[in-house]
Amino acid sequence: MRPNQTRRLTRRALYLAAALLLSYLESLLPPPVAVPGIKWGWANLAVVLLLLEGDPRGALMVSLTRSALSGLLFAGIQSWLYALPAALASWAVMAGLGRRFSVVPVSAAGAIAHNLTQLGVAVLAARTPGLASLLPYLATAALVTGVVNGLLARLLARILPPPGGRPIIP
């Protein structure tokens, strides 16, 4: 393995470890509001930072691996039904928007895509269209948590050591 490949793999592994730790910490806290499916989304900071660093492939790997491992460790395998499609949708939206918009709206859009995907899966899995009534609450919560996480990502990008010696955000 070449030094650059080793450095990239190591960086991705560190982001995955941080995302798993944040997932665990989040699982210990009560949800921010009493609506099913609303979480802080702190683990997504790792994905956003990797996208900021110009590593969409690493961001996808961390997002899917973290979702799978978090489900296995903290929520149960059945959570994969909701977590994996939502992680993929969130990554796709953020990776698609990342070069055109700043980190805050990209993070917010990813959070909204995540919640809408999970809601869609829940409606299909439970065969209960009434669950769609949660849409305004989930979208609003995603907007708020996505903006907060985008601001945190911007701050972290300024203080973390840059990959390859170049700043993530000037």
C-alpha cells in the first residue's frame, strides 16, 4: 500500500471511529423532541467532513459502515432496514450538492433526505400511510439539526489537521 493510500485509509478509519462514538453517545441521550425518528445526527459530521475534504468515496464508506455497525451494536439489525437506505440517500444528496453549495445547506439537505427516506421506508414497511403525518415534524427537525451539524462541521474543518497539508475550508 502506498503512503497516500495508507494515509487515506487511516483518516477514513478515524472518521468511522469518531462516527461510531458519536452514534453511541447519541444513543444514550433522550431524543431532542418527543417525535419518533428524530435524532441529533452527530455521526453525520464525519461524512460531512470527508465530503469537505473531497473524499466522497470515503464519505460513502463511512456512512454505510457506521450505519451498519451502529445498528448492530446499539439498535438491532432490524434498524438496517431504515438506516442503510437513509444513509445512502443522505450521502447522495450531500455529494451531489457539495460542490455547488456551502457546508451548512448541504448538511441540512442531507439531514432532510435522511429523514424523508426513513419515513418513506417506515410507511412502506408498516403499510401505514398515516405515518406520513410525521413529515412536517421530521423535515423541520432535520432542517434544524442539519444546520447545527453543518455549523459544527464548518468549525471542525477549521481546527482539524488538514489532509495532505491543505486546509479543508480556507
